[in-house]
Amino acid sequence: GGLRTRAARRDVYRIADGHADNAFVHVQARIGKGRPAEVRQQAAEHIFARLKAETAEVFAKRPLGLTLEIVEIDPVGALKHNNLHDIVEKRRK
């Protein structure tokens, strides 16, 4: 219920030598503060392995940079209000 996904297209960018075939995918995973470093690293490795698997065909055919970072959300000023968890659970039944 807490997972949100978004994509942000970039129309203006430069990658490496600026060649038009160059491409990139950057994933930023934002998580609540307080998880141990081992958990964050394990999550990063799991997500990155999936990203590499999903882009393997493209990676084999063209220049492609993949990056991932896990960012902890500072709880100060980070407010939340949703009913997603309850509704998602009800849909499962």
C-alpha cells in the first residue's frame, strides 16, 4: 500500500559524449528512515538486479547507463495521510 512508482521523462540531457544513441535509467528508491545499512544494501542489490534483468535486451544493443540509489526520507517535514493499506488489503479478499 505504501509503494508508489513514477517516471520522469527528461527531454534535455547529455550522456557521456553526447551521442544520440546514449541512454540512461536512474532509479531512486526512497525509504523511511531507520533501516539498518545491511537492509538498505540488500534492497539496493535486489532492485538493481531486477533493473539489469529488465533492461538486458536494450543494454545488449545500445549504450546504456544504469544507476540506483537508496535515499532515506528525513522524518522531519515528511507528512503522510492515506488509506491505501486498508483498501489494498480489502481488494485482496
